[in-house]
Amino acid sequence: MFDTRTAPYAALLLRLALGVLFLAHAGLKIFVFTPAGTAQFFGSLGLPPALAYVTIAWEVIGALALILGVWPRLAALALIPVLAGAIATVHGPAGFFFTNPNGGWEFLALWIAGLLALALIGDGALALRPTPSRGAANSYRAS
């Protein structure tokens, strides 16, 4: 059973939680590791150091899009490659559990599942700019 009265608020809660998580994650790169330190870390992984700056910007923009509700379904999908990249380069080789040295991919997999759920369920309540849709497949909204 799908409760259309409360589902938009569940999607809003999920959207806000995911957005705040990404904002905090980007903040870690900006304020703790610093952008230069993050670039150096990316370089140590064999990635182009400039990709660190792109990743930070992608996380901040994606987080704000989720929080504000600006094309949130697309924003959710657009953030998945960031997490998939983190799994492929850092967390995957560390094993499954996030408590493993270097952190496993457990948390990132859950994060991806949340982003996919949001993309499937819809924009949620109070989206400033709902995701454009084609026909009747439009996401529900409560204002």
C-alpha cells in the first residue's frame, strides 16, 4: 500500500537527509582535508588531482539541489557516480564493512540505495523546481 498523503514527506525527509550528508561530506574535503589535500590524495590514488576539485563542486551542487529540491531526482542519480568512484578507488578494496581499515563500502552502498530510492519515489514535498517529467509518470508533490 502506498500512502499518497505521507509519501511526499517521506521523500522530502530522504531528500534532506541525503543532501545534508553530501554537504557534510564535501565540508570534510573543504575544511578538514582542504581542497589541496584532497587533490593530493586523489593523485596518490592515480587519479588526476584536478578531479578532487570537480568532486567537491559536484558534491556541493548536488547537495544543494537535493536540499532545495531543484530537479532532485536527477540530482540523486547524478551523485551516484561520485559514490561508485569512491567504492572503486578507496572503499571497495577495503572490504565490505565500514569499520575496516580505510572504511569498507557498506555505507556507500546504503547511500547509493537511498539515492536510487529517491530517484524512483519522486521529488517529494516542497521541491522548489521539480524534476521535469514525461506524461503521467510525473512524481507526486505536496505543497
